[in-house]
Amino acid sequence: MEIFNCGCCGNKYPTLHKHTHHKNPRAMGGKDVDSNLIDLCPACHDAIHAIAYRMLNKKTSRIQIIDSIALIYPQNKKAQETCIDLAVLIRNYAIENQEKDLGPNHLVNIGTIIRKFFKPLVAQRAAELGTSQEGYIRSLILSDVAKRFNLNLSLVEENGIIKKIQKGKTSEKIKS
């Protein structure tokens, strides 16, 4: 059995339980290179993400976050420091996305909601259409919005509208 050391807590675990975490998220241009990757145990990976989202909660104080990390990693200063460093990177990414009018979990939430029952059906339909599952779901959402607001959009027009919205030109009339 292959073993790895968790990059946060330092404990040894079977490789089967290894979570490879991107320090700089792929969505922010982070690469799949050793300097951007850290191998974590499932508990540390979950803790880092939980701490990051607690940092986003305005009701959670800095003291509460530090106390939480100290409870998760008692007597392990290195793990406490690594956890906070990685959580800050996640928090910063989430804040950047919120500033772009996207939630920190905008794609993850969709995947979580549909995964249990609809995932195989979505996968089958996406394969039938020759697109990715994400692309298929995106097209469903956009077609529903277009239908609701009586828009007749092609994918090219959709990209132009998104750019106008991002530039604050929502007052322009969108022609159908």
C-alpha cells in the first residue's frame, strides 16, 4: 500500500485518500504544477475549505477562526499556519468572484444539487448533444432566461451580452 504525508497536518495516509489541492485555483489560472499543488488528507482539505468560507462570513470574527483552527490542529503550529494560508487563498478567490457578480460556489452548487439523481441523465444528454455536462447545464439555464425575457440568442450573441453586462451597459436594448 502506498502512503503519503498530508501537506497540512503531516500525518501519513494511504494514497487512496489523497486529495490534491491547488493553492492557486485552476479557475484563477492556477496550473497543474508541483509548486501549485499540495497533497492533503480529506479532513484537512475539508477543514481548509470550511475555514475559508467562515472567513467570508461577516459574523465570524478573526478570533473565532483562529480558535477553530487551534481546535482542529491542537499542538500543531505548522498545520495551523498551513491551514490559514491555504484558506486565505480560497477566500481571496471567492471575494474576487463575488466582485464579478458570481458566487464563490457558482458551479459547485449546481453540480451538488443535480449530482444524486440527475447526474447520469445529464451525462447521457450531454453525450447525445456532443457537449460537456457544464455546457449542457449552462445552455439550459440560458435558454430558460432567454425564454423568460423573450430573447432569441445564439451563442455568439450570448457572449456579447455577457460582455455588455459586465461593462455595466445593461440599459442598452437587447434585440431579439
